Amino acid sequence: PRIVSLTPPHGEAFVSRTAPVEIVFSEPLISDVLPSGPAFRRTTAGRTETPAVGTWSSLVDGARRQVVRFTPSPRYENSTVYSLLVKGGFGGVRDREGRPLTDSGDIGSSFHQSG
């Protein structure tokens, strides 16, 4: 599998406080990696890192792609960096044939809520 799209895109600034994070994979994934979702954390201006709060959902769309979505609840905090880590390699995201997203390493992305 591969990541087809990721929103908000890496490095995006001024993201809406209610914007969902959506990861679209090229094909369906093994269900045991879902719906807990990838690691999604927030880092405040004081450099304190904690898990982002919200809910994960997942579905296979009409094009047979896995769509994983995080909806924040409550809203994202102002002046905060949000970082997403999709685990690759052994024990990470795999398609239904058992093939990993990456042979080794993880895929990361982040965005900034400036308020």
C-alpha cells in the first residue's frame, strides 16, 4: 500500500481548528491496525507533547481505497503543532495481503494551528 493523499498537507499553517485529518491509502488495510489510527500528537508553544484528542474512523471508499480520518474533539488548540506518524515496517500498516506500507521506517507529517 501507499499513501495517496494526506490532508492537511505537511507543513500547512493556519489550519482550521475543526479540520479533520484524512489519510487515503491506495488499497484496503488489515483491520487490526484500525480504527485506533496512527500516532497523532500535539506540541504546544512550551514544547509539551501529548496525544491529540478526538476520534478515528475508517472506511473503504468506492475506489477500494482505505480512508482513515481523525476528527478533533474539542477543537485544535491555538499556537500548536500537530504531528502525525504512520507506522511503517514490521508491526506497522499493512495491506490485506500482509505487505507493509514501507519496508522500514515510518511516515510523518505535521501542521500548525496558529489561531
